[in-house]
Amino acid sequence: MVHKIGDQTGKLSVKSRGKVKHPAIIDQLIACGVQTVVIERTKQVTKETIQALNNRKHALSKKTLNITRNQPVNAAFELSDDAPQNSISVIPSSRAEEFQFAEQLVIDCKDLYNLHKLRAEKSLSIDITQALDIVNDVYASLIRDPNALLCVSMVRTKGDYFANHAMHVSILLCYFALQLGMSESDCKRLSIVGYLYDIGMVKIPHEITHKLDRPTIDDLVTIQSHVQHSLDLTAPLAMDNEQRLAIEQHHERLDGTGYPYGLEGEQIHKYARMLAIVDCYDAMTSNRPFQKKRSPASALRIICNKDFGYDQKLALKFVRSLGIYPVGCLVALSNKKIALVTETNRAKPLKPKVKVFFSTASMQAITAQYIDLNDETDDIVIVKPIIAEHYGIKLAEIDLG
């Protein structure tokens, strides 16, 4: 538990105490000039803590946090050149464990992206070794039980928009590729693209990216330059031509109305057409300074409207892969309850499995209950998709266990 900052060359302060759960946070502290921190030692190490630490498989192979029992409370972070030789790799063996794994993976993904943002802002090089480790875990989790990671990534969106966006697009693009029958290698190549394709947004002035009003024409011209910034920042990385085309062309549209080149139809690489769909879907289902989020169902309807220039064949496949009510979205039921979709039903997309947790009659949380809407003995149906904020529901507080 980090209590406060000790010696440092910068002016960083700790507003509230918190646990350091991932080496990427340590890198962030070091990058900000932190040399020592004051820690509060916990009374015991729980099974959950051990699992959370092991889930990442010691992604930092050359930078590990060493705090021994005999160290004083005012302890420095010591960086060792040698990674643990006998690290334990925990593979989830139950759905509950898969959700725990997914929770930690989402945290790790966002923490690491924030580190990359910090380095990119300072024009420092980006090392994607850790990101590739995360992509491996994303792919493995989606293979084991896609519902867990899709649900967690949809619900756990507290924090910076760009970190959330990178995390979710990386996961969704990997899942989309899986559903299209692509190889493991291609799924992972697309996942790392989804993670870094928008990194150039760090070069766009803060007053534009966080503007409360809709962007002006001049703002849009500046925003469009993020594509080239992303290409420049990822140029030193080991990314192939197809990956770079996906980054370069993800704002192109089949009708020629996109940018930066106004390409049409098959001139646009398939990876870019896939990324355009996922990028748009996540942007529309997220809160942004100038735009409130839409429900997933509403976003999918827009993507499937040919007037918006998305590849309609791919768009329909994307909708089929997620379902009409995607995992992680909230729905209002005919029994005046609100539920979280936990598993789609390919055969009957209007009847997924859900977790009921809120009453619209009392406008408060209720004892959670899992329901399979396909159960013929129950006549409960989905009335409509809903937005959590409209009912005062805090997504971060929804129990996914």
C-alpha cells in the first residue's frame, strides 16, 4: 500500500492511498521522477492478491519490485536486473477465476497504456514487450471464456477515455478476428494494432481532446493529424505493412468520405475496415467530453447503416459476433428490473442470459439473480437496452462475481 511519495525530482503527490498491483505503475512513478515511497505494509497476503500478482506472469522481465519483510516502512523501490526464475503461472480453472483474471487484465492493460501515453507525450520510445504479453493473455482468455473478458471490459470503464478505448478496442478487435476464423497470429496482430492505433492522440492539444463543445472545423483538421502521429510513434516498432495500413486507413470509408486519402471500397485494407467498425462502436458506447454514450444496440444500428460508409458485410458479422444485446450491456426487463447481459444466445439473440441486480420500482440495488431468458417456464423479456447513468447505476460498483 503506497502511503505517500518520498524522495523525488518532480512534484508528484498521492491524493489517496492505494495498492501497487502492476509493475507498469512503478514505471510510471519512476518516469515522473519518484525515487522512494512510503509504504504501509498489509497484515496478510490473501489468496486473491497472490492470484492477481501471478496473473500477469511477471510481464516485466527485467524490472521487478523487491520489498522484503525486513525493509523499513520508508522503503525505496529497488529494480533488479534478474526476473524471478520460478514464477508461478495461474490459469483460471473456473468461471469465477476467469472473471478475476479478466478484472486484473483490464487494469493491467489500462495502466500500461497510461505509461505508453506518458512516454509518447515526452517523445520517448515505446517498448511493446509488455503489451505483447497482455495481448497473449487477451487471446487466451477469449479462447477459454470470451464472456468474462467481454463483460469486464465493457463494465470497467472508470478512468481515462483513451486508456479505456485502447483496452476495449484491443479486446474487441481480437474477438472479432476470432469470430471471423482468423489464425491465432492474425488475432494477436490485430489486437496489438487495436491497442496502439490511436496513440497519436497524445499529440493533439488537451484543450481540443477535452473540449466540452463539439469540435470546430479547425479542431477536426487538427484531430485528423493523429493518424500520422500514430504512424510516427509506432514506426520504430516491429509492425508489418498490414498492421500499419490498419492504423493509416482506419478513418477511411467505403464511399470515399473518410480521411486522410479519401480511399474507396477495396482500396481500404480489410484490417482497417475491421478496425473502423470496432473503433466507431467503442467510441459511440463511451462517454466523451462532447458526447454522451449510446447503448450498444443503438451503436450497432448506426454501424449497419450503409450511409455511414462502413463495410456492411463485416458490420453484419460484427453484430452477429456480439449479439443484439452484447455481453456487458444493461437491459430493462418486463418485470421492472435491470439486468447485466452475461452470455449471448446465438440461436435466440433476444433471449440471452442475464444477471438481475436492480429494481426500477424502488430505484435501488436488489439481491442479484441469474436468469436465462430462454427458459420457457419464464415469460420475462427484454424491453429495451439502457444506459447505467440514466438510473444512477455506477458501473464500477456492479458485482461481476
